[in-house]
Amino acid sequence: MSDEVNNIEFDKEGFMAKPELWNNEVAETIAKDEGIEKMDEVQWKIVNFIREYWKENDAAPAVRLICKDAGIGARQIYKLFTSGPARGACRIAGLPKPDGCV
């Protein structure tokens, strides 16, 4: 892990304290923590969609919006991110903990 990633602050649940410090290296490090050894094209598409939506709306997108953008079903998103879209995908995207995330 690079010094850049080591210096990023996370809350007690693993969400970034300062999402503006996010980059692809940080995403890959968080993904490994989530059990994803290497992100595939669909996972990157989802993570990038979540980031862009969050930048524009200051909130995480609903699962149905993520699925629609990625062209996948809700079950598939749970296979791609085993801890789910709110916890896993949003953590990898560098978002703060989404409202309603348990």
C-alpha cells in the first residue's frame, strides 16, 4: 500500500472521512479489503457511476439507478459487491457512509 493510501483517514466502519482524496489506487485498496482482488469493467462502471452521482447530488444513488446504469439486475450487484451496493460499492467509490446504510 502506498503512503498516499496509508495517510487517508477512514471512520470506524471503513468509509473515507474525506472523499475528495479518493483515486483509483484508493479504490483498489478498499476493494481488496472488501474481498475483491481485481476490479472488473462492470465494477469500475458502477463505482464511477456512484462517484459521479454523489458529486452531482451529494448523496449515493438508489440501487435501481445503479442497476439501470450498469445494465444489470439487483442480484448481480450483490455478486459483484458481496457486502452490497451501499456498503461495498459506496466504500470503494470513496463515499461517506450513505444514509440508511447499516
